[in-house]
Amino acid sequence: MKLPRDCPAVRSRPPLRRYGYETTRQTGSHVRLLSRRLGVEHHITIPRYPVLKVGTLSAILADLAAYFEMDRESLAPELFES
């Protein structure tokens, strides 16, 4: 799947709630999310920029895929398609 080129950070956070992520804090333009779904704490930081760069989206997706032991191709549509 080709990653979106105009994904705002605000749109990226709500799908993460389905995976058990909750906002723990916000510092400046970054939001820190926490999940305890698999018994181990997993933190992820998402910048609150108007538009996220493709490399940032790719890094977030790779981190999530590694944590959930999924491949990126199956996880990406759930997170980035409206």
C-alpha cells in the first residue's frame, strides 16, 4: 500500500485507539501515546504537524507493526484509510 502524502497527525490518532492507545501527555507539538494491550507497555510519539511526512508515517507504521507482530501491508489500510 502506498502511504498517504497528506495525512494530518490529528487524523492518525483516532484509529490508534482501536489498538488500545491512550494519550498520556503532550509536550509542545508532540503527543505521546501508551498501550498496554499485549501486557508490555508500548509508547509511541506522534507529531502534531499540519501534515506528516511520508518518512514519519513509515516509521510510525514500522514501530506499530513490530509491536503487534503484523506486516505493514495489513496494518496500513486500517490506520490511514478514511
